[in-house]
Amino acid sequence: MVVHLLSRDDQAGDVLAEPARVGFVVNKAVGNAVLRNRVHRRLRAVMATRLPDLPPGSLTVVRALPSSASASYDELVADVDGALRRLLGPR
């Protein structure tokens, strides 16, 4: 799994009022439509609980790799947490 984070630091302060947004990319390399939808639902559930940890106004893209199709929910959680820890640093 690959996670990209764009943290927008705006001087006007308008960005702080915007919530963090998350997008998902699950392409055909992951598997058929059933597998892709399952991976997408699991990733959406994982990221929903991590939204408060993301900087306000940030844009995050989570791209599932083909190995995500065979990963359990707990493995996806560990992957997302590790990626966010590297991106956000110690808090």
C-alpha cells in the first residue's frame, strides 16, 4: 500500500476550517470487482477512524497494491498506521 499526503499550509487560515480529505485508488491489478470493492471498503473503514489524526485541510491518497487483496483487515490497519506514522512523524 502507498499513502500520499499533501498538507496545505495556507496563511489565510481558511484551510484550517476545511476537514481532511481522503481518496482511494484500487485498480484492476488488485483483482476483480468484488475484491476491489472489498479492499476499498476496508481501507475506507480504516481511514475513517484516522481522520482526526490528519492535519486539517490535508489531502490524502491511499493506493492499494495487489497484495492488499489477500491482506486481512488487521494487516491493512498495520500498513496504514505505519505509512501515516512515517508521513506525519512523531506527534
